[in-house]
Amino acid sequence: MRRTTTAFIATGLLLALTSCGIADNPPAPPSDKGGAEASTSSPSTKTYTFQDCVALLDYDFQQGQPQDASKAPECAHLSPSDYQRAVGEVLTKRKDEIINPTSTP
């Protein structure tokens, strides 16, 4: 019975993390600054790594708000399989908390 409950909880968390869309982070509307000005000024872009995505997913998990972050800048560059691997890494790291929520890490 305990294995079934644990598997159900882990599956639920995985589905929550990989569900479609991010409600809290809607896409930014395009800015209308004009062609010449927009093309000459390019904002500096940060290059994110796999570990940045894992850190974001882990942070959301710690806050009690696991969500799909596949479109977040930290994770958008990952392939679907790499994103699933990042989710799996967080779930593996937090498995004791999932199995026994009253224990502290």
C-alpha cells in the first residue's frame, strides 16, 4: 500500500512539473520601439545550463509550488528528454520528502 501511495505521489509531482503552460509567467508582449532602434540595441542574454534548470525546479519544489518550467529561460533551451531528466533529478533528490513529508532533510 505504501509503495502504491508513494508511486502515486511521485507521478503526481512529475505530472505537475511537466504539465502544459506556465500560468504565472505569461509571455511578454512584443515592444514597439521602431525598426532602427530595436535592431541596434540588443539586451545581453544570459546563457543557462542544465543545472540552472534543475535549480529552478528545485526552488519551485521547495516553495511548495512545483510547476512546468519548460518554457522558463532557465529550461527553454533543453530538449524534452533533458527537461524530463532535470525533473527526475529533482524528484530523486527530494524522494525522502515525498515519501515521508514529516522528515526534514
